[in-house]
Amino acid sequence: MSGDPVIDSMPPISMSTFGEQAGLSPSTLWRFRQKGWLQTINISGRQYISRAAIADFNRRAESGEFSGEVQKPNKSKS
């Protein structure tokens, strides 16, 4: 992914720690994983993310790869 030896040598962090640091909810992280936007590592049944995967995700996000249109809410019938 990154090819940076310093980043590649750093240990992975748990998904919960990444979510707290990034301000993302567990459900948002789950959706990102399901869409293939965030690559995770399963270690003993827990999900972790490598520093290289975080760098790749940030690069892709900054390039606008995940952008989309905001959906307007439907008007409810009262």
C-alpha cells in the first residue's frame, strides 16, 4: 500500500481506537469495511487496521474517491 518502511513497520491499531481518533462511529467503520474502502486485518477475532491502510484510506479520501451527492430527506406525509 504505502511502501514507506517506517509506516509499514508500525503495529496495527484496533478498529475502535482508529474510530475514536478519526471521530467515526462503529457502524460507519463497518460500512467502510463492507464497501472495501478500509482494509482490515483479523487478529484473534478482532479487527485491526495497519498504518499503511490508514495512509491509503486518507490518500483516497483526499483525492475525492469516496465523494458523492448528499441525499435530501423525503418529506413525511402528516
